[in-house]
Amino acid sequence: MRAHAKLPEVVVGPPGLPRAGEWLFTTRPGADQDLIEELYYADPKAQPRPVAPSLVAARARKGEQAFARQAFPVHAVVENALLARTVGEALAATGAPQPWALDVWVPDSDEGNPLPQRAAELAATVRVPPAWAQLRVADARAALAENALYAQACLLPPGDRVAVGVLPARDAPSLAPGGRLRVHVPDAAPSRAAMKLAEAFLWLDRAPDAGDVCVDLGAAPGGWTWVLVERRARVIAVDPAFLARSLVGKRGVEHLRRDAFKY
């Protein structure tokens, strides 16, 4: 049996603020090194480096990153008071006015999580030239629907500077601010797995419709089945274990107590 080739040692660039022309990435807490390694193995010339907890900068972005929640090319890093002007400049650098959306977000970290209110206040101050202002759409999802631009500003801890950039909405890793979708399901859901499926539907921008037939393999206790039934889909729930009592005998649910692989 052939031995696995040893991966090259990751060379990490010097820490510091992101620079114009670099990409800024955010990840979940504790995954900074995983993201740095992923970026380096995809392209050693990217020279990924830490910016702050949950933030990584790199000279290039190659492919799609599993550990990146959100990313954008940095147009400039400026003091907060210059945010509006810099957003306008970043948009103008893309060419003629076209539809666009804006999110101002903070990294998911101990340093960043106290700052959302400040980010929201900054977002409310953004004013751009009329030719662009009249084309602004509600959010990144609307920008994607119009094949438009997605402007982003990351409020950098401790909260006195922002990194600003613009990219086509279709090229963003996520359509949620900072890549953090806010998904909530009622307490009646049989398990937290329900939240995962609801989040997946938001990411995909697709979901089963009423009357569609869905198969939930390994269904117990029924979190995914519950989400599907709430959408009025018909569900074949396959699992030798019992479903939650709230799903037993529920209209639209057929429970097959069988092994999912054999099914």
C-alpha cells in the first residue's frame, strides 16, 4: 500500500490588518488555523495570515473554502467615519452603476460579538451618489436574484476601523452577513437537527413544496421529518428507532422501521 504524501509545511504570513488587494475571510471561532491551512494548500502564493480571531487575510482566493463563512476582496481599510465614502468608491471601481446590496458585519469572536450594534449604526450612515443609491436592493439574496453586486464591510475589532470590498453576489461564500444565518425553529421540533435542515434550505434557496414526497433516511427522532411536514410535504421516515410522539400518526408521515441502507 502506498504511503500518503506528506503535506508541505504551512508558511503563515505576518499578522496584521488586511491590505487593499487582499481577500478577507471570516470563519467560526477556533477554525482560524484550519482556514489558513486550507488557503495555503490551495495556493501557497496566497500567503494566508491571521488578522484577528476568526479573521484571516490572503493574497488570493482559489476555489471554494470549507472553513470560510464569508469572504470579499478588500478595496480599503479605513476609519469608521470614512465608511460611506469608501463604499461609494468601491462601487464606482466596478464600473457603471448597477443593482447592489450592503452588509456591515462583525467577526464571530469574543472581540467581535459585542460590536453588532455599532455595525448596525454604521450601516445606517452609508450614503452613496444618487446613481448608485437608486439601484440599491434590500439584501444579498435580492442582489443574487438580479445578478448584482454585494458590498461588504467588516467592522474590525476593537471597532474603530472597517475593511470594505465589493464582489458579485454570486461569488460570495454566503448571502448572510458574516456568513452567519439566523435560523430559529419552535421548541416543538423533536431535535436541533431541524435547525440544520432549515438552514440548508436557506443556503440552497430551494426547499420541497407542499405535496412533494421526501425520504428521511435515519429519521429518528424526527427533526428533519418535522421540518418537511411543516412545509406540508409527504415524508417516508426510515429508521428502526421510534419517532418523537408528536410525529406518531401525524398526517403525511409514513414511518418505516427499517435499516436505511437496506431501504
